[in-house]
Amino acid sequence: MRLLSTDEPDNPKLVDFPGVKPPYAILSHTWGDEEVTLQDLTQPASYYQSKAGFAKLRGSCQQAARDGFAWVWIDTCW
């Protein structure tokens, strides 16, 4: 399972957890234009930060962190 770290919402780090998974948040959303994908996160931050869906991804990381989670799962980034 791939999870996004919530500690740097402007530059989220994707980490693969093949075995035991840490506690993580799953936040519901609707898909829109320019969603940030797994492939986008392999590009320089300036690339995916300019996409319309990045604000939603950043907000999800921020909300998960406020709720006490260090990790968040986002379906477009699995």
C-alpha cells in the first residue's frame, strides 16, 4: 500500500508499505479536473503543484495531520 506523508503538505512524500501499515486516514472526495496521480508525484514538485487537484491533495494531508495521522491514502496516488 502506498501512503502519503502528512508532514509536508506542499511536497508530499509517497511511501510504499508492503507489510504492516501504520495508522492512516482516508478522506472522501469527488474527482475533478487535473487530479494529481501517482505518475505526477514522480515529477518535480512544480509540475504537480500547478495542477488544479493539488489543492485538494494538500488539504487532505493537512486535515489528516490535524486529526493526528502521519499518513493519508488518496485513491489517485495508489
